[in-house]
Amino acid sequence: MFSNLILGLSNALMPMNLIFIIMGTALGLFVGAMPGLSATMAIALLVPITFSMRPEAGISMLASIYMGAMYGGSIAAVLIKTPGTPAAAATVMDGFPMAQRGEAGRALGISLTASLVGGIISSIVLLTVAPILGWIAVMFGPIELFGIAVLGMTIIGSLSQGSVIKGLLSGSLGLIFSTVGMDSITGMPRFTLGNINLYSGIQYTVALIGLFSIPQAIKLVEVDAVRTSRSANKITDSILRSWKEIKELFPTFVKSALIGVFTGIIPGTGGDTACWFAYNEAKRLHNDDGSFGKGSPYGVAAPESANNAVVGGALIPTITLGIPGSSSTAVLLGGLMIHGIMPGPSLMTEYAGVTYTLLWAVLLSTIIMFFEGLAFTKACIIVTRIDNRLMAVAIVVLCVIGSFAINNSMFDVGMMFAFGILGYFMDKLSIPVAPLVVGLILGSMLDVTLHQSLLMSQGSWLIFVKNPICAVLLLLALISLIQATPFYGKWRAARRARKTG
């Protein structure tokens, strides 16, 4: 394990890989500062570009975009009261009031420092916990992997936007799409509609670009081009904060970072969940004077530390088990797959060079983000002033170029638009897209391990119950489904009411 850590560090510090980490972090800052865009969309758009790179460089750049966008979202949240990313939603509560009273630099400085602390803590946890879990997960066979795939599907589905039915519907749709193409066991074509372009299956990258980018472009056109009040869209004070102020906020940084790490480890949650957990905890401890919602520095420090800490936490199940911890890590898995690297426990052994480089890239991008944030935050204000319609056109153009470049095929472009329209209507119906992506990614593992397990048991389904590890995983999947149902919520509420009399 130690030799792999050294190998990953040496790879991450190679000049070319380091340049891509620096570029990815800077791009994440700008994307995060654009209201309405997200890290997931940026990663999906740039996955095709990484196809021509070495896997270590490409995946490190994508992870750096993820980290940079988490801080970048606070720029728009503080300056124009519009979260640049969903993970910055809680930052608006106190960041914008601080900017209105002339403390925009202070708010962004606290946000930047909190992001640094949260990112470093989550990176340390990632570097220490992931290798241990990866070593344990290597012992898993087809039966255990089937249990992991089922658990991943049920958790993602049940934790998506509070609707277990819609989450599972989306995940099932992803599973159906994952079966398109040649059967991996029998070699028979499935759901290809006689189209030879579908014999190799649906390109993950094409689907990801369409699902996350086209709906965003349409929404940018739909909203009014005039943004919210711009009375605070300037920075007049210093972004670099004093040691005295940092020391006072440091316990909040650490506590919120731990909240973010543990929230990120739970598949299906993300920065938008963690930021509110941390904000509420900080409010409980520091709202004696009623300053929260009026420009409290703790109200900026807590959510920003938590949402950057989510990055490392979400990567732990992604790397060790192949279960995406968030929609962004699901797209990262898609990036690995276009390089021929299959998700799952084998990532930590068969592809140790790429995986450990990714782990170190998260830590390096956190440190680089701090210095780039100090240098370029004021320049990022320009990004918040870009017209929505112009941004939408640029996104569509990049979508077409990215999807065409994969196989030089117009069929892929059409497929991308088809998934884009599907994603748009799913968003209108409040059906989460993340489970569909997870279904696409986990579907092939679910299909293959199911076949292999049934071959081992000569067709007996009892093999999944007789295997203790698989049985526990399936039980956890069942529990997660039950807890997500409205009936369980009503039962808990009724029980709580009885206890309180």
C-alpha cells in the first residue's frame, strides 16, 4: 500500500500531470462562479477531451474541476445572491448580507480558507481510509459484487430528491439503457432495434454530456437574462484573512469538514446536503446573538468547509466499491470507463497507478485552489456577468463537439441530443438524473455478476442469501429502501409524537 502511495505521489507531481491539475482547478473556479452551471456538467463536457490524454492526467484534471467548482460556487453566492453550484446554496444565507455591507472580500476569504481546510481534511481521510477499504474489497467475488451493485442502486435511488419511487424509476431506466448492445455472456444483440451503431452499447460519455449539459443550456435560456441585484458585485476589501480570525473559525472549519466527509461517504448525498447539515449545526452553536442570516462569518465557514470535504468523502465509495458517492463522481467513473478502466474493487490493485494518482490529485488541487482563489477570485466576477443566452449557445456547441469527437460519428451527436431532451423532461417532472447515470455505470457489473453467480450455483438464487457478505449487503439495500418510503417517515413521525405526549 505504501509503495502505491509513493507511486501515486510521483505521478501527480510529474510536470504534465501537475499542469493539468492546475488547469482543472482554475476551470473549476470559473465554472463554479457561473450561476446555473455545475461541476457535474463541466466534468461531463470535458470527459471527451481526456480521451487523448494519459488516464492519470485526464482523471486528475476532472477531479480538480470538481474541487475547484466547490469553492467557485461561493463567488456568485456571495456577490449576486445566486449559488454558482447547488452546494453553495447555504452560503447565500450569510455570504450575501456580508457583501451588502461591504465585506465581500471577507466573506470570500472565509469561504476560501474553509474550502482549504475542508479539502485537506477530506483528502487525508481519503488517502488513509480508501487504501484500507480497497484492500478488503479486493477479496470480493462475483456474488459479493452483485450485492454491492444492488446496494448502490437502491441507495442512490432512495436518497434522490426525497422520492424513492422516482429515484428507482430513474435507476431502472439506467439499467435498461446499460443492457443495450451485445450481451457480454451470450454475444446476442439486445435492444439494438437493428441499428449497427448500438451493437457496442450506449456510449457513457455521450449519455452523460446530454443528460447534464443540454438541460442546463435550455434552463439558461428559459430564465430571465437579467440576474438578481448587482449592488454587491464588487470586492473592495482583502480576501486574505488574518490569523486571529482564522483561529476563531478553525473549530467550525474542522467540525463542518467532518460532517462533509461522512455525508459524502453516503452514496446519493452530496455538497448540497452537507452544506445544510453543517450550516444548521453551526447555527445551533453560534446563533446566540441572532446573527445568522444577517452576515455571520460562521454561516459562511460551515457550509463551505463541508461542501469541499464532500469531494474526498464521495470518492471513498466510488474508488473502493465502484458505487458513485455523487453525480459528479458518477461522471468521473464514466471518465475512467472510456479509458478501459472498470469501476469496482480492482481499481485499487489492477489500476493502482491511476487510482493513487487521483487520490493525491485531490489533495494537490485543494492547495492549488487556495492560491488560485487568492489570485483570480476578483477576475471571476466577470464570469457572473455573462449573459445566460450566450452561455447556453457555448454549452450546446461544446456538447456537439465533445460527443462527435469520441467516435467521429453524427449518430453519437443525435444520441446526445436524445439524452439531453430526456434529461430536460426528467428535470421538469422532478425525476432525478443521478440514479439513471448510476444505473448506466453499475448495470454492466450487475448483469455480469448476476450471470456468473447463477452459473456458480447452477441456477439457484439462494446463493445470494447463503453468502454472508452478499446477504448483509442485500439486507442493507432493503433497509435503505424501507427508510426512504413515505410510510416509514409517517411511522417515525407518529412514534415521535407519541413519545412527546
